[in-house]
Amino acid sequence: MSTTLDRLHRGQTATVTALELEGAERRRLMDMGLLVGTTVSVDRVSPLGDPAAYRVRDGLLVLRSGQAHRVHVDLHEEEPT
């Protein structure tokens, strides 16, 4: 299912499909490992919902909802328990 990073809930995992960012902001996130094809999971969300921390590769990346809304992802299907 295709969505944006800001719509994921804690514990959900997705794969980045597109970055709708430009210039220095795009380069900064790409330098931190947020690339098309990268797996991202929601690690923490602040009490008011903004910002949120995402697990990207071996690091933790904190984004505001405005930035996360411009990162398109494909949600991984949850495995039945």
C-alpha cells in the first residue's frame, strides 16, 4: 500500500519509493541514508505527534510531519501472528 511517511504508526515498516523534496533539504536527508529503496520504521512519536523518530539503516532520523509528508513509501504487509 502506498502512502507517506507521516501516516505510519509506531512499529510500522515501509520502503521509500520517492522523495518529494528539493535542494539542500533533499540532499541532507539523502546524506543521512533516506534513499529510494531504503527500509524505514517508525521508532518513536512525540506525545503531540510531531516530530517523529524513524529508524533508517543503523541510525535514528527525526522528522517533522511536514517533511515526512513529502516522503512516499510502500507499507510492508504485517505478518499474521
